[in-house]
Amino acid sequence: MTPDPMLEVRDLEMHFPIGGGLLDRLKLDSGGLRLENPIVRAVNGVSFSIGRGEIMALVGESGCGKSTVAKTIARIYKPTVGEIHVDGEDIAGHGFAEMLPVRAKMQMIFQDPYASLNPRQKVRDIVAEPLLEQAKTAAERKAVPAQIEKLLARVGLNAEHAGRFPHQFSGGQRQRIGIARALSVTPGLIVADEPVSALDVSIQAQILNLMKDLRDEFGLAYLFISHDLSVVHHIADRVGVMYLGFMVENAPRDVLFARPRHPYTRALLSAAPSIKPKRSSEEIVLSGEVPSALDLPTGCCFRTRCPFAWDRCARERPALQDVDDGQTVACHLTDEPERDRP
């Protein structure tokens, strides 16, 4: 784990019970009719930490649980199991009132820059809301208008934009408003859930560079959720790879892109578009569908699609273990030296 981390997550799990009528939940087996309570196991024992001023990205296929991790850390969801330490404070069990002071340390940038903004509020009111919520004195409330102008200027907007509504802006400008709102309470951690996926490529680069500049200026730590490996390579210091709610690999960016160890990570990288020709030995093509989070496979969750799976993979679920250069991998190949590695 990172020494003195801004965020530390330990054994995080997030399960969602499935509703439905009585007849939908009755199941016939050898013991007769029984009532079952199906559960979607979206996140399963995820652990990682982010240092101050560090950008960590979570990547994986759609439905792998990365956005659920982000929303659970931001306490949009209450975790089923696990610890979430923000600046040393475990917030996993906090209620609404206990979370208010934590919101000044942690803010979120959402994927859709329009849906995340109140269409009935002008920009000045959107940015002012968290400032006024955290203000404790009349002097702090009086200083809010000047802070709004300064924040808008910092994210590349003009003072005149403060009097407009979200629908009067482009997608990139709306995301800049969202960033200004997140910065308003001077947080130490920002959770960014696919913050550029809805933007044009040229605008993506502007927003990513802005986020990096803000990191350098304010010492921000980011949890950056993305499915775009080119974006991750540009912005991240460290990368965690998730599959079916499990963390399967975690490594510094350059180490992971140069020497991926988990077969799933290698498959993701081999599928990513590149102008460089790829050797056939680098390519791993996955077959089959991702298993249901309602019924996780025994042993390794990836074994049903892994071209290198063998008997042990079905019997035993691999744990994350250190290999080298700060890289951790959850794969039985890492401790089977007698077996030919892929």
C-alpha cells in the first residue's frame, strides 16, 4: 500500500439484491421448492490505495464493476463490506451528516456533463452550491462570488459564463463547469467516472491536460475510471485492471503497458487500436461471454474465457500477489514456474 495515502480501499464489496415477486424467487431443486434471494455481486474484495498527487486509473470491460467502485467510494452507494479511508478516516459506515465534512475532501466528476448539471440553475449557482454548503461564517459566504469567478477562469471559462444555463454550453464547456464545481471546496481527492468518454477526441485532450495541470497545481489525487486505454496511458500514474468485480492486476502505468502479466490485461492491450504492427505472440483473442455476476464461476473468475486455464484455476480463486516493480497480479501462472507461461 502507498505510504500516507489520500485514499485507501480495503476488501471492498458491493452487492445488490434483486427484487421481484414471490413466484420469480421460488426455485425448484432436489429439496423441493425454496425461496431464493438472488444477489448481483458487482464488486468483490477490491483493495488499492492512491497517494497524494497520484492518478490511478481503473480499467476493464463494461460491467466489470469499475464505476460501482467509484460510486461506492464517493458514498453514492453504501458498501456491503470493506473499508474506505479518505485522508485516514474510514467513511464506509458514515451517514449523511457524517459525510458532509468529508465532501470537502472528496468530490466527483461524472460521465455525462449535461445530466450531472441542474438545467434550472445558472452556472454561478451550480458552482456556488458546494461553497455555500461548506461556508461557516458570513465572511466566507460573502467571498463566494469572487471565488466563483476565479474558479471559472481556472478551468478556461469567462466571468460572463456565470450567468448562463448548462444547455447554452458545448459538452467540453459543461465538463469544465463540472470540474469547477468539484474544485470549489478544495478537495484532496477527485473521483472521475469516465469524465471524457462523452466528448470529442480533440476536446478530450483539452480536459485531460486541464486535469493534469490541476493535479500539479493543487496536489490532487484522482481515481480515474475509463475503458479507453489510450486515455489511461496519457493521464494515469498507476493502473488497476478489473474483471467481474475483482481486481486482477495493479501496476505502475509504464510497467503494465510494457509487461502485462495477467492474461486478461494482455487481451485488453492486444485489442486496443494501435498504429504499431503487433506480433502474433502478443495477441490474445477472448471467446465466450462474461459470466453473470449473479452466479460467479468457482476458482478464477476469468477461467471460462482464459486460453491458459487449467485444473487449479477451477478449484482455487487466485489472490493478488506482488511480483516485481510494484506490480500485483491475481493469476496462478505467476507461481507455477514449472508450467510454460503464455
